[in-house]
Amino acid sequence: MRRLNRADAGFQAELDHLLAWEGASNEQVKQTVREILDEVQQRGDAALIEYTNRFDRLSAADMGVLTLPQEQLQQALDNLPQDQRHALELSAERIRLYHDHQKMESWRYTEADGTVLGQQVTPLDRVGLYVPGGKAAYPSSVLMNAIPAKVAGVEELIMVVPTPDGVVNELVLAAAAIAGVDTVFTVGGAQAVAALAYGTETISQVDKIVGPGNIYVATAKGMVFGAVGIDMIAGPSEILVVCDGQTDPDWIAMDLSSQAEHDEDAQSILVSPDPAFLDAVEQSIDRLLEGMERAEIIRTALRDRGALIQVESLEQALEVTNAIAPEHLELSVEDPAALLPKIRHAGAIFMGRYTAEALGDYCAGPNHVLPTSRTARFSSPLGVYDFQKRSSLIMCSPEGASELGKTASILARGEGLTAHAQSAEFRIKDV
């Protein structure tokens, strides 16, 4: 792993280079996605079936073949080994309990003259959940995306999951059963995003699309935004660990490796004021890598995008942290709560030596769909609030309409909008 030192003159330039990630779609990808979106929008099911057969190497004759009945979801759950079923159900319950606390409620208040102001909170009607398919499938993502939607009160949740070569991941189907997914279609790629965004003869148009996918899926989500809402365009997974040098180096080495094993673009960074500890963690990584199944992926990610950063103090470590705005932040220190007031940008904060980021990926409770690529500066984790919308409530009493009308009239005429002014003036009481 590369070594950086906050005291070096070229530190900022090196850090900027480390954080840079060119994940944007090239023109060829964009053109392909545009064609797929247009075809599905114009030809509906027929185009969706054609693309699904081509890209997933299937031979589906109609959408019935690409629709999974609820009985199959429940069967997948019933057939799971007991330990897997228990783990999924426990994780789902913890996720549900956490997200119950996020649910927003409607509110209103009455002013002295009888005018009522407030906010009405309502759930989205229909949401589409994209789930990667085949062997690289993530049941935890099903739980993290579907459960907040259901807690919010979303009436219909449609899941799309590709099945390349007909490979169906039973854990994903079981997670869908536990989370209360209403309908599942075995379609994926940009064509599935198009079907959710525009609707087809079989798939109803949704209000919002959530869930991770490859570059074609991410590009499609960006292009359909406006016709529907989307959660975010996610980049590679990231972890930043701030450590005082007192945690077992093996623990930190494995925490860094856990994110690096996602893919070669994942980013793992350790920040510490103890140079000897940085050396110890690097030695632990080298030793532990030998026994890891995804060793080559981890090694590549740590080499190309990982870093060990030396700072003068924990306070300076937090300055570096805020500049990076990591997706996952571990505070592996004696008193993590004391550092919280100085942390402004992080997707999720894991506090203390015993809180491994991996727990948050699966079963801690908070959502693992988090802002990446420094977007934690202005974005938040996926939550119930992403599946609720707010309507402002205004009900004027006669007195309130008269008094507010005087102010509105002045401002409207100042803007040259005389019809606005007269609309308000008609309700002003004669003195």
C-alpha cells in the first residue's frame, strides 16, 4: 500500500490523485443505453424480452416465463438451511426496528388568527428495486432497499433481478420473501431500468428506482431520472479507519481487506498518528492475505487505491477524514464519542474497536446503501425518508387571508405579476 504523510508538501496533490475515480460512462456505453431505453419505451415487453434473451442467454417466449410467483419466493425461504434463514430473519428484524425510528409523521399548527400551516407526509405508491443477479448476488441489498420502503408504507414493491444462464440465487428470493417484495421479474440491465421507468404491458411504471448495478444499470438510472426518482449513482465501496494505534493490527488489516474484496476499484484507507502501527497493519495485511479467497482482488485494490496515512494527531486525522468524506468510517479509538462533534462528512460511522464495518453491511440495523466518492459531503444513507414525500399544507382563515394578502400584493406587484397581486387582493377585507 502507498504511504502518505500529512506533513509532506505534496500531500494534498497525492490525496487528490488517490481519491480520483473515473467511473463515468464512456460514449459507447451511453449510446448503447440510450438505444435500449428507447426500444423498451416504444416496444415494451417485446423489447424487454429480446434484450433479456440476448444479454442473459435465455430463450423466454413471453413475460410469464420471466415472472416469479410468490410461492417460489416462499419456497426459497422454506428450503434454506436453518442457520441462513435465522440470519436473514434476524437481520431483517434489526433493519426494520432501526428504520421504524426514521418514519416521518404529518404535522400542523394553528396561528392566532386561525390560519393553519403544516406538512402532510405520504409514501410513494410504487417502487422498483434493482438487484444484481446470478452468482454475484446480494440478499443483504434486498433487505436494505426493500424494508425501508415497506416501513414507509410503499404499497407496491417490484423487484427486478437478472438470471444469467437461468441461474437463480435462492438467498435473494428468500430475502425478497422476508422483506415483503410484491412482484419479482427475472430481468436486468438497462432494459429492466427502462421497464421500471416507463412501464410495459406487464411491468407497471414505478415512482422511484433503487438498488445497485453495473455501469449500464447506473447509466440507465441517470438517464431516466426525471421520469422517475432514483436513489443515487454509487461508486466503488470505501472504508476509512482512524486508529490511535492501540487496536490489534490484525483487526484493522481485516477491516481494510473486507472492503477491498468488493472489487479492484474499492478503496481502503488507514489514518493514524502512530507510524509503527501503520507498519504493523501493513505486515498483518501481507500475512493474512495468503489465506483469503479473493486475495488477488484485495491485493489489487489495496495497491492501486489504498493508502496508509500518517498524521500528527487524532485531530489532524479528522481533518483528513472530512476532506475524504468516506462512505464507511471506523473510529477505532478509546473514546469515539469524543470525536463525533468534529466529524462533518461520513456515510456511516462505526464507533469503537469492536465495531467492524462488516456488521453494518449485514445486520447492525442502519442502512448499508451509503454515499460514495465524496458525496457524503451532501448526501445521506438510504432510509425511510427516501420513500416518503412531503406536501405543504396551507389553510387561511378570513383574517389570515386578508393580512397575508396585503404582503403578497406588495411583493407580487414588485415582481410585475399583477394577476398574482389581484388574486391576493380580492380576499383582503375592506376596512
